[in-house]
Amino acid sequence: MDHFSLEEWRKYVKNELSEPERELYEDHLYICDQCLEVYLEAMDEEENSLPEMQGEDEFTNLVMAQITGGNPEEADKEHKELSTKESWFERWFPIAFACFMLVGGLVTMYRDKNQIDQD
């Protein structure tokens, strides 16, 4: 099987290939894990070469305000409220789930032990 080089994948990532070539590369990704790794490396390089966006939060707030028809301050307030709710859920749900699983396992162990003792 022929493989594509890192330089070829860089061209793909930068959209410097014709449409038929792009389709060939994409089809190849479905069957070749080696090229998938090289492609991901090219993607990482391209991502790291992009400049960082200054004022990303303000930009997000302005876009959200335009979408909702509100003003940026309201969008910022809604964004902070959602972030607080998400962070609470993200923090406590895994802990609660682990406790639930632990208690369930202990109950099952206790029942099994009692059944063995009764037999």
C-alpha cells in the first residue's frame, strides 16, 4: 500500500489539493492507520501555526448577542450562568456516579455473602 508523506498531508490540511486529490486522500484515511497518524500530526502543526485570537470571550459574547438579538452584556451574563451550571455538573456528576456504583457493589457483595452463609 502506498502512503502519503507528511508534506503531502500538509498540503491536504492547507487545502492546496484539487478536489479529486482530496477525495483520494480522504478515502485512504479510512483504510490506513499509518497515514491517519501522519495526517493528525499535520493537523497539529497547522493548528499550532495559527495565531491566537485576542479577546476570544468578547468575540463570543458579541456573536451570541447578534444571534439572540440582545446586547453583549446580557450574553456575557448568560454565558457565565451556563458555565457555572456546566462546571457544577461536570464536577459533581462523576463523583455521585462513582458513589452510586460503590454503594451498589457493596450491597451486591453483602447480599451474595448472606446467601452463601444461609446455604
